[in-house]
Amino acid sequence: MAEFLRDEIPPGTLHLLILKILARGPNHGYGIAQFVESSSRDVLRVEEGSLYPALQRMLLKGWVRAEWRDTENKRRARFYSLTALGRKQLELEISRYRRVSQAIVRVIEASS
Amino acid sequence: MFQFVPEIARRLRYLFARKRLEAELREEMETHLTMLAEDNDPAHGRQRLGNVTRWSEISRSVWGWNWLESVIGDVQYGLRLLAKSPGFTIAACLSLALGLGATIGIFSLMNALLFKPLPVLHPEQLWGLAHGDPQQEEDNFSYPMFSELQRFNNTGVPFFAVGGDYVQVDYGDGSIRNTPTMLVSGSAFQILDVKAYAGRMLGPDDDIRGIPHGANCIVSYRLWQSQFRGDASAIGGHITIGQQRFTIVGIAPPEFFGVYVGAYSDLILPITAYAATNPAQPLLDAPKWTWLVLTTRIPAGMTAQNVAAGLNTTYAALRRESKFADSGPARADPLYLKPLAQGVSAIRNRFAKPLYVLLTMTGLILLIACANIANLLLARSVVRYREVAVRLSLGAERGRVFRQLLTESTLVALLGAIASVPVYLACTKGLLAFLQSGADSDIFLNTAPDWRLIAAGVGIVCCTVLLFGFAPALRVSRCDLNMALSENSQRLAAKTSFGKFVVGAQIGFSLVLLLGAALLSRSLYDLRTFDPGFRRDHLLIADVDTTQSIHKNADVVRFFDNLLERVRSLPGVRSAAASKVVPLGGRTWQNDYELDQDRDQSANKIHSYLNWVTPEYFQTLGTPLVLGRDFSAQDSASSPRVAIVNETFVKRYLGTANPIARRFFEITKGKRDPIQIIGIVRDARYRSLTDEIPPTVYRPIEQLPTAFDFLLELSLEVWTRAPARDLAGPIRSIPKQLDAQVSTEIRTFDSLIDSNLLYQRMLTALSIAFGAVGLVLSAIGVFGLSAYAVGRRTPELGIRMALGSTPGEILRLVLSEHLRLLGLGLAAGLGLSVVLTRFLRAWLFGVSATDPILFGAAILILSAIALGAALVPARRAARLNPVAALRHE
């Protein structure tokens, strides 16, 4: 039951994570999920039920675009990549995240 | 900024490529799972396998089109259900179509008559000058008043005068036609801001006394098309009116029908040029002839009060100089302004009221129809209780179920609305034709749909959905799961209070309609049978117009003497006479007289209606002479002045003493002329069948003052042995034999009475039709409720019968429920009737708006029909076989 110990991604940061991962290069949904898990050393986990709606939302917003391509294993998959708008959004989300998390840290330290 | 624009575009693309994109999503999910399975152990992948559908559904919901899909689903489902019960669908749609079509049709006429603004720029800035009674028509200024007010107007806001008339126009191609004409002062089109379709509109230069720039005129677009076939060379062409030739200088724009709502002004003339068509008439100098509407445009930033105050200063100053001394007593009132955005209308006051009554009636029909549909839906919804309960227990949201049920009602309403379009068009056309048939001039109403009509239509349709769809949908979606899913299907339908309420309301509305029909029918019957003071049939009226031929009064007198002589000698003619005014013709001649010198000023002055008649007039019309003698050949222009008065005149002004040989006085040019009373006649109606009988003076036609050419147009009354119509041909030919230039119009007195009663007839016919429709719909409603109630109580009734109840007791049991309902409905209907029938008063004659006998009769009829409708299912219940009834469950 190891999975149960994994944490869900904090609300509001999923877009940030996806954008950041796509900034490294185009990737498909499974790849994004895997990368979140591996790079967070298995602490974070992305639910498919949140990942794909999030991707659809970002497609609508025009932050990412999608195209069907073959993976290294010669499997057809939908690859997402960042648009210029997406890049701008990433910067925005990162700075917002920093602001919020610093503030949270301050609150925690002040009260301890 | 505007980042949402590409987003909306993308969303729309998702809507239209939905199927393909959904497939892509699914494929993406499958790939995801496959990759997951490859990387991990197969069990891990399988564990999540079932979620593909759910993931893609959640992802899809991001596109934001789920609501649309569910609406489409609801619509498809609703259509399937409606198709499954075609009887219900057709009945519901047809009754809705009739109710909606009639209501919207009537509204479209009201819209054209009351609400649509004039087809000019910023019509809301237009105001009409008025003084005196606000209920009065706007045309109460004379030309001298207009020109004086205009000359001394210092408000900075210009105004113009406009009048309307029918004018005999010679179009130069052999056709002389009576043409509806608008007469305007020079600045009219500058103020109205109307530009010509071709050529130019009239300007100040065209309207100068003596018309130094010639007589110019404008034709309407409609006339240009019909008379000049749209030929551009019409501009510069000529027409002739009376003694004046006019040059056509322009064509009015197509949408501009004038400022008279209800008429289409085909010709527009400057007032001064119009005056030149008949120099004998002192049109521009007669202060008593108040025929003009004064109109102004108040620009933004100025208020009507300020302008009116400014004008009043001028007006008061002019009055002090007694410029308007001859303009009658009411002219001492201050001026005020009233909005003229909707134009001037002579027919507005006359038609608005019947239209409101009709709108109320159709509204009630629509309500009754809605009630029926609501009841049908309710009955169906009970059948669907279990279906809904199952869906709810499987997790459907209540709101979702409610929406689905409401969709169904909306579909019914929409189908009804579509079917109502031809009804609406036919209704508008039929009503226009009806209004036209009672009018003496062409009626033009622009009934083309505008936003007001569309908004009203959509509003009414939405209301109907709310009325008949909301309650059943709400009730079903609130259903109690435990009850619905339990086997006892009787209990779940126990609550029929809403159904009862609906049927009760139906009965109430029907009572109102029925009462309206009863009151109007009764009063029409009275109008057709009461004694108006003269005979109703075997009378022929011939309007003889000699204006085109004879110009000397002596000649005219001789002409009419000859004419009467010839008519009297016709076989089949009992007697014949001539008069200036035809009774019930809608026209009046009124005059002021003085009684005696020794009375004080106020009581001395009397006001009376007047008619100029020949000998034999009373005998011909059948008005009995009560006292004294009829006029004879001795009462000529040179003999002493004499008069015959009616009983009301005697009662009101002369008291009880014998009035024969009494004298009263006419003031002409400061001189008191004595008039001697030689006879008294029975009271007779004057202006119309329904107007009160006024004090009336009859005087010999030969003593008519000759100042104006009043004798040139007279009417002949002929009392015939055979039906009046049979003599129309011979009588029509006689004036022509005497003088080829004379024109004659023949009417029977019956037709005159009929046109007098046009609105009563129209309202009565429609109210009877509406009353019948309401009755039938209500009977259906009662029958439905009763049948439903009996069906529902079958097992209970079976038990009662098994326990020894007689059929009579069962019948009473079932009916008692309906009796209560009927009682409540009637009580509510009575209350509503007392309020609503008051508005019928204007058309009621000889019957009170709360006539107890008619109320009783209407209640009886309605009760009988409602009970009859309830009785059919109740009797079935009484004849139940208890064994079969108990097995029913």
C-alpha cells in the first residue's frame, strides 16, 4: 500500500508543474505523470483524473499545443509542448508560487 | 486584453469537432494505460483499467459543452415522448396555438395603434400643444390661433400645424379620387426631420399666404407606386384640387405614412395652398374652425414644462388682446404639451378599448388552455413517477430531472408557438378587416412585427411554459423515493390539490368569459329591438350631393322639391322627406338659443341639437307628432320662423305649460330672431343608437340660413312598402335624370343601424366564440380531473361497494368532491367578473354590468356543463363491479 503514502499535488500547483515539465521539451501525458513522480522522488503523484482535464484546460487557454507523434517505443501518443503564451504563464505561476510559499513559511516560523 | 477571444474560438472548435476529439481523448487514455501496464506489473494497470471512460469524461467536461449536450439529450427524449402520445401533443399544441395566435394577433394591432412611434428620427422628442380636456383629440387649434402663436412665439422652439382631410383629387388621367391628405404648415418637415425619397419635401416657401411660389405638393411613396407606377417623371407633374392646380415636387419616403396613426396620408399639401382650392371657405380666417394639431420638437436639454410656460405667456398676452375671442369658452384654459411620439390618431380612442377587452378575453382563453395542458401534464407525470423515482435512486440529480421535465413543457410551448404564427397572421388580418368595415375612411395600421411585438410574443410563450410546465415538473422532481418505489401506486398520487386548483381556476375564468358573452348578447338584443324613436326598416337613405352642379340656393330648393315629388310618385314609396342630418349617421348640428328676455343670463341660454327637415319627415321616419302640427309648404324662407321640438327639449327647458306657440330666440349677428314652436314630437335618438337623446329642435329646411352652401348636400329619407333595398335602383336614377352632375349614395337604414352596432356586433360575436371555447376547454378539464380521480380511487370504491354502498352513494361521494371544486371556482370567477365586466360598460345598453339574472344564468350553464362533464366518469364509478375493482391493483 505504498501509494497511499504518496502525497497529492497541492491545489493550484498542477499547472505550474506541467508547464515546468513541458518547458524541458515536449512530452505526453504518461511521461508528465512519470516525471512528476520520479523527480519528486516518489513523494508527489498526479492523478490521471486531474492531469488530463488540466491538459485540456491548458489547451483551451492556449498555453500548450498538442500533436500526435511516435514515442521511442514506436507507440502513437499525444505530445504536448509549450507555446509562447505558456512560457509567459510559467513565469507568472513560478513567481506567484514563490510569493505564496515564502509567505506560508513566514507564517509557520512566526507562529512556532 | 481580449485573451478570451481565441479561447472562445477554441471552445467553439471543440464543440464542432467534438466526436473526433473525444475519440482522441480515449485513445490518449488507452495509450496511457498501456504504457502504465508496460512499466509496472500488469495487475497495477488492470486495477485502473475501468477508469478510461471516467477520465475522458472529466477531461471532456473542461470544454464546457456538457450542458448543451444534456439539453440536446433532453430535447431528443422529450420529442420521443411527445411523438409517443400524438393525441396529447396535437391537442395541447392546437389549443396553445389558438390562444397564443389570437392574443398576439390582437396585441399586434394594439402595438400599431398605441405603442409604435412615428417613423421619424427621435419620435420621443415630439410634443403636441393642447388645451382643455386631456381626453380630447389633439386637433383643437384654428389657423388664426396657430399663426398668432407662431408669430409671437419666443420660446426658441418652433412648431408646425398639421391637419387631415379627404380631398377630391383630379389626377389628370380621367380619375378623380377621394384621397387621404395631410395639410401641413411650412416648417413641418424641418421639425419632423423627414427627407424626401425623391425630389424635395415641402418647406416654408411653399406655405406663404397667397402662395407666391405656386401650389406645390408631395405624394406618398404608396400613391407614387399605385397612381404613377413608380415613374420618376411624376415629379414636376400636376394634379388638380377644386380650383387649384398643384405641382408635385417630391415623394415621401416609403415608411412615412404621415403623423396620423390609423390613416395613410397619400398627399401632403401646404395649408395655405389647400386654402386656395376653395376660396369661398375662410379656412385661414375662421377662428371657430379648430382643425389643426400643433406639433413641436423639444430638443434634448429642454423640458416640456419650460416650453409650455413660455408659450403660455404669449398665449395669455394674445388672449388679453382678445385675439381668440371667437374661439369658444374652453379657450381660457392654459396651454400644455402632451407627448406625440405615437402620432395623432382619431381612431385610437375608439379602437383601443375594444382591443383591450378582446385582449383580456383571449388572455383568459390562453389561461384556460394552459390549465388544461398543465392538468394533462400532471396526469402524465404521475404515470412517470416511478420512472423518475428510479432515475433519482440511480443518482440522477433532482435539478437534472426537473430540467428534463421542463424541457418537455417547453417543447410543447414551442410547437404551439410555431403553430400559432398562421393564427396570429389571420387574426391580425381579420381584425383589421373588421375595423375597416365599420370605418368611413381607409384604415392603415403598420402591423409589421417590431421588437415590441417579438418581445411580447416571447414573453407570453415563456409565461405559458411557466404556467403549465413549472408546477408538474416541480412536483415530480420532488417525488418521495420511498413512496414512489413502494408497490402502492395509489398512495403516491394521493395529492391532486394542484390539479384541483387548476380546474377551479379554469371554471372561474370560464365564468368570466361566459358572463361577458351573456352581457354583450343581452345588450345587443336590446339594441336591436328597443324603440329608438323611429322605424328601423323599410327606410332608404339617399345622400344627394349637388356641389358639382348647382350654385344658387333657389335652384337647389327647386331641385330638391322636384326630386322629392318624383320619389313620392314612385310605386312602392309611402312617403319621402329630406333632412340635413341623418339620424344615427354620427354627425350632429348643435346650436345655442335663448329662452326669454326676462330670465337671468345663465338659465336663459340653452343648448340644443338641431336638424333641418322638410314636411313629412316625421311621418317618414315614424316619429309620432305628440302635439301641434307638422311643417307644411307654408313654412318657407319668407314666412315667420317655426320649429318642432322633442319631448326632452320641452321637459328640460320649457316645464309643464303647453309649449305650443311659445317662442325662443336665436342670436345671429347680435340680433334676436324669434322662433315659434308649432309642434312636439316623440323623443328619438340623434347621433347614434346608444348616445343619450339630446334636446332637439327641428326646423324647416327652407328657413336654413343661406350664408354657407349647406343646402347643396342633403339626405333623402324614403319610407317604402316593399323591403327598402328593392327601391335602391329606381331612387338612385332619379337625381341623375334631373341633373347629370349630381352624385347620389344610397344606403338602407338597416345598414346604418348595423354599422352603428359594429363594435357591439364584433365584441358580441367574438365573446360568444370565446365563451364557447372556454366552456369546452373547461369541460375537458373537469372531465379529465374526474376521470383521473375515479381511476385513482377504483380499489377504494370497490371496497365501499363490497361493504354495501349503493351506486347512488358512490355517485354522491365522487360528485361531492367536484361540487366543492365547482363552488370555489364559481366564487373566484364571480369576484373576478365583478372586476372585469365593469370594463364592458361602454358597450352595455339597457343592462347593468352586474345583472343578477344574467349572472345566475351564466352560473347555471357553467354548473350544468361542469357537472355533466364530471358525471360521465362518476357514473362509470357507480357501475363498477366490486370484484373487478378490487382486482384493479
